Amino acid sequence: MKTIKYFIAISAIFAASSCDNYLDTENIKDKSLETFYKTPDDINEAIAGVYNAIYTTNVHSEEQIAANLMDNMMLGGGGPDDKTAKWVDNFEDPVEDTYFDLFGQSYKGIARANAIIEKTKAADFSKYFNSPAEAQSFKQQAIGEALFMRAFFYFRLAKFFGGVPLITTVDGPKNGPRATYTETFAQIASDLKLAIETMPATPFPSIPTSRYGHANKWVAEAYMGRVFLFYTGYMTNIEKKATTDLPLVGGGALTATQVAGYLQDCMTNSGHKLASDFRNLWPYSYVNKASGKNVLPWAATEGLSWVGQDGAAPTFGTGNYESMFVQRFSFGDWQWTNGNIYTNRLCLFDALRDNSLVPFGAGWGWCTVNPNLFSGWSDLDPRKRGSILEVGKADQGTDGYAANKGDHETGYFNKKYTSLQYPNADGTTVGMFVQLYNWSNTDMQLMHAQDFIFMRYADVLLMHSEITKTPDGLNAVRGRAKLGPVGYSLDAIKEERLHEFAFEGLHWFDLIRWGDVDTAFNSVIPVKNSGTAVNYSVKYRPETKGLVPLPETEIRLSNGVYKQNPGW
């Protein structure tokens, strides 16, 4: 009898409908494959386990942190003791298993998805629903969601490691050889295609609020665009094998026209749309409920108001129609095993080092922003100061910033994902999400419950423009920023993606697929290391082909079947 070898922790908030029922999630450890997957509750718990695999113990295995550290628009940062961040920034491997969790957690998610795909097909849920149609819709969503998540994890693996072993059944071989890059992407594309064809076409926001953040048909269509652009770009510009189609398992391929059709369907029928103001996507635009005021003067003057982290309009937001697929975060507790992985560590690690201000709190000062991005970005674009936090600015709440606290200081930090804190009515200062959710634990390392957005609607528009070589989606995104229309060009797409998605973990992969990574790291950047002015530069190593090293532990466990990636 096979055993499900996972435990659904409190962090499985994708499946929770409110903060109150996290602890009600049943421990399904040791339930057998023969007796599980029989009820909707079984399926919801199993799906929660798939999403739980996104979370990693080692911070370098968090996709968004790993990608930002390698991006040319962000530096290593941190303090003198934060050597690993600086090594990754310089394309050096800090330890032999730097990305062990990224690799291992992805395969845990894949194994859990495989079980759902196989076992749910034979399940009969009719007695749990009001009609056979409802039961069938539930089954289709579950299987499609598992297919999407398997594609999500394989895409994550392929972006970082290249071709990887493909395990697509519960009984699949665990020590098989690495598939080729093309074989890996064929599996990803085939899973996405079947997920799109399987999941119901329920428009947003008709999808229940409790399922906010879950994958659905529209998310799968959006990811098909991302996978298509990455694969064809990588093969053409890194492998130097001109490629225009996305392969499928068993032969056949998806063309640019077909992939554009998926994106068009998403644009026409999903119900997603752009937020009215780019800056309202980020919680620094939150109106402090204790005072009824926005703490940032410029935000209050321009009438900004955070849309929140939900499709419905919660008491502290106006309804987020733009975020399509997110990693949800919660509070943490040092008494739990790995109790800090369910708080958004990107916000903690990117925040101002040793500076506790209002509304921007303290953090570890990683991923300082390249000043060339700030100087080369037009002041007419509100996304510039909507994305980059400047120190020493009263209107930003940073006039009390004490410099010389960290390394690679440039005076610029990530404003989208950072530590946020606000005054209470009694004058005390607490973390923004501590205040919102009335948490009792105010530890500055555990208070970051901001969603990380993997996919938002702006990307659908820009990907559609890039694939169809038409300006409509490009200009829709520019129009939201109150910028004039432009004609289509790849250079215009590159600039728009840089400014729209800065610090969101996408630019590094854009540099790779466009073939720009070889020339993107040639500048000399003036920085301060603990107060000492120095010049800093990073040289990308093209022999790595944009990949990170496989964990040495995995190579040893494979008995030599796995070979290390080039350049490592």
C-alpha cells in the first residue's frame, strides 16, 4: 500500500476561506492512495498540499529572491555578513546545495499533483453536490488545477536548472535521467494545454473569494504565453537554435498564433482587468485604518488607495482584479518548524537595513536597486517612484534614514515588496498586516503577509503584444501609466516590461530569453559598503547559459545519472 508522504501545514492558505479556519485543516499524513481522494474535502486538502510545496525553507530557493539577486537591476546588498547574497549576485555558488529546496520542493509538488491527476479521475462526487453538473465541474477544476501546478513546478525547474527528470505518474521512476530542455518544455506545454481544456471557464470575480490565488483556466492561458516566450527565446538566443513553436508531448507543437489565441481568450472572457492606478497594486497605498489617512503625503494627494489582496472589496481595499495567480502569505511563529517560511521574506530581506521608519520598516537590505534604473527612467512615468523607494525623502517617509548600515547602498530600494508599518491610534507602531488582521505576534521578521504576485493581467497584455507584434496591449499598459501610445517594437516591449515589472522576479528571465544577458552586466556602479564609497560591477558568466547549479546532494543521490550544469 502506497502512502501519501506529506503533511498539510497551517500555511496551506490557498484552500482556506478565512484566517479563522487554518487550524481546521486535517493532517492527512499516512492516508493511503487507495482510501483518499474520495470526497471534495479530500481533494481540497490534497490541492492545498500541492500549493504548500511552493514554500521553501532556504531563502535562496525562493524563486523571486533568487531571480532578483541575479538580475542586473538589483545588487546583492545586505550587511558585511550577508556573503551568500553577494556571491549569488556575482554568479558564484555560495554552498553546494544553494538551491536544494527549490529543486526538492518542486518535486514534492509534482508528486502531489500526480496523485490528484490519477486518483480524481475515478472518483464519484455526485452525492456531495446539488447536480451532476456541479460535481463534474468540481472534478474538472481539481484535475485541471493539478495539471497546471505540475506545469508550474516543471517550468520553475526548467527556468533555473534546464532539462530535468520527468515524473508524470505516481509510480514513475524516481532516478531517471534528465530530460532534454525541449522534452521538459513539451511536458509543460502539454500540461498547460490540457489544463486549459479541462478547467471550467468561470469569469472573475464570479470565482469564490475563498479560491482567490488558486489557478484556473485564465491563469493557465496566461502561463502558456509566458512558457512560449521563454522557450522560443531561450532556444533561439541562448542555444542558438532558431525556434518559433512550443513543442508538445508525442509530437506536434503550438504556434505563436495558437498561443496568442489563448491570451486573447483570457483578455476577452476572464473578467480580469488593470487596476486603475499601478500604484494601487502595492500596499504602501493602503489607507491606515487607525487614522483614516494615507501615511505618504504624495499618495494622499493623488488619491491612491490599495486594491487589497482579494477579488471582492475587503474593508481595506477596493477589489483586486489584476492579480491572477499569487503566493499567499500569513504570519509565522518561531515555535513552529520552519515557522518563518509563511511570511513574505522578500519584503523582509529587501527592506531598509536597520532603519525602522513609518511607513517603511526595517529589514536586511538585500537587493539594493541599481541607480542606473532610476536615472534612466522618465520622471513622467508614475511607476518610477511607484516602484523605487528613495531614501532621505520626507514625502516618502524616509527623511530619517540612517545611511551606512549596509553594503551596496545606492540610496534606492524595492518599494513594491518591503516592510510596512503604521501607527496605531495609541501612537504605537506595528506592522501593517499585524494591524489589519489583529495579530498578536508583532515580530518584525514574521509580519509580512503581502501576496507575491506570480501573474497579473498587465503581463497578459504585454505578452499578447509581443507575440502578435501589435501595440494594443503595450499601449493599454502605457495608458494606465498616463503615457502616450507608441508603435510596436521589441525595444518598446523591453522598456515597458522593465518598468512595469521591476523587482517582480521577471526581468532576469526576460534578459535570458531575449539574449540580452551577455551584455547587461557591463556597467560600473558607485555604491557604499558600510559607508565606504567603492565601485561595484558584476560580470555574467555566459558559460552557465543562465542556469543555476544542480544541488550536489541530488547529483550524489542519482549515482552519477545527473550531470552538473555547465559552468558550475
